Amino acid sequence: MTIKAAFFDIDGTLVSFETHKIQPSTIEAIKELKRKDIKIFISTGRPKSFITNLKDIEPFIDGYISFNGALAQIGEETIFMKELPKEDIKKMIADATLHNYTLAICGKDKVAIHNYSNIFTELFVKGLGVDSVNIKDPIEPLLRGAVLQMSPFFSEKEEQRIMPTLTGCEASRWHPLFADVSPIGINKGLTLPKVAKHLGIGIDECIAFGDGGNDRDMLKVAGIGVAMGNANDKVKEHANYVTTSVDDNGIANALKHFELID
């Protein structure tokens, strides 16, 4: 099988939850893939404006799947975008106000925070290194444009209460303290084939790496799906191969296993 494109989740896959950095072995592996003319794509639940931790590999990235698949870009070209229904956005904002939880509203190029609390700073600023959000920015300007994702900071029990009322949305999690709410039917596994088609390659010529619940569809659809050793069992069930953890050279080890790097 010839691999022509590689898709990487960020948190827990490219970037360690412990060190918040990319392993040196991963940086060298991505450089080697580029030397072999393999396209490099990021596939993340993060909004594009939240991708602040990939400076070490930024020059080698050909494109992004962001917002869990709601946006796909190759270079400066947007090849796919799906926004949330306006009515569902209004419902979730009202619910966040009523039940007092923090809600990130994510537009294509900017994010604003409704009902801010310190949990956002603890998880995203301190925990994930996101430094691109002004918590005082109002949400109203974003609501006049396309909203691609909402991230409510609430429990799974609260998720089960509100999500059935949002008929155009579905939720996924890669962290226990918040969910990503995306347009229904949208996920990384739906958007990866759109990128492959745009490149003129088959999905069997793609390899994908992930560790979270929002990576399962991507691992299942790619020609080779690789789960990180730190992934949970439900994610590993959807993979063709389970590598070592993000902190134990997982990406480099898998690429060596499939003889994509030396």
C-alpha cells in the first residue's frame, strides 16, 4: 500500500498532555515524510485559531481539518465548511445561561466565550496553551456569521439532557470536562475523504493517527488507522494498529512499523 497523505490529531497524539510539546522523534518523522512527498494534514477538534502549539512542524503542514471536520483547508483554500443551525445555537446559549455553564462559540477565524468561568482558563489557556482568545470579546459579532462549533463545559449527564433538543447537532468528547458540539453527521472521518478526493488520491492511500473519541471515525475510514497507546479501548477498537503512547515516540514507532520512515 502506497501512502500519500498522513492525518494527525493534535492533543494526545502529536502533542503530549504531560509536556504540552511535540516529541523530537515526531518532528523528525514528519520531516522525513515530507522528504518522501507525503502530504501532512492536521485533523483536530480545535478551532483553527486554537492551534497554537504546532510551531515546530508548521512549515511542513499542507492543510487542516478543524472543528472535528466542519472545516477543511488546503493551504489558503477552503474546500469544505459546514455551519451549525442558528436555532440550535440560540437554544444552547439560552441553556448555558439558565444552567450556568461556560460555552465557547467558535466561528471560522475567531472564538468568543459566553458565560465565562475560570474552567476555560484552566483547561484551554493553562492546560492546552491556547493564548488566542480575549475572554471579554462579545459573542454577538460571531453569531452574525457562520458558527462551526460550540464547546460547552459541562458533564456527560448535562450533555444527555440538552443534546436531544438540538436536532441539527451532535456532541463528541476528547476531554471529560467539556464536549464539542458539531453539525450532525460531521466528523473527521467524513471530511478526510473530501480532502483525499481534492488531492486526487484514494482514502486507502491515507494514514491517520488519533487517541480521542472524536478520532474513531477517522481511524476507521483511513487506509491505515493508528491509535496511540494512550487512547482508550473504544478508540483502539477502530484502529488497524495500536502504537506506543504519545510520550513514548508513538508516531515515529508506527511510521517505522509501516516502513514509511527509516
